[in-house]
Amino acid sequence: MRGNALSRWSKLMLMSGITSVLLIHEITSATEAPSQALAILQYALLACALIGLVGSVVMYVRER
């Protein structure tokens, strides 16, 4: 059971990290300003991905 939980948190860390990196790259490499709605959506998704990353790291360390 414990190995399954560690695997789950490590997968979530990987997915959240990749999502965060891709969103940061997308935001910083834009050649023109996005619409306000798209910018809000991108920053909200980035915040959710970073919260998921931090939360999964905490849970991974706590269960380890």
C-alpha cells in the first residue's frame, strides 16, 4: 500500500512540474500580449499547477 502511495505522489509531482514548466515557457516566450481572459486563465492554471506540485512534494515527504 505504501509503495502505491509513493508512486502516486511521484507521478503527480512529475505531471505538475511538467505543466508548470510548460506554462512558464508559454507565458514568458509569447511574442504578443494575450487577451486579458487568456492571461488570467494561464496564471490561474500556473497557480494550480504550482500548488499541486508543492502539495505533492509535501505528501511524498510526509509518507516517506
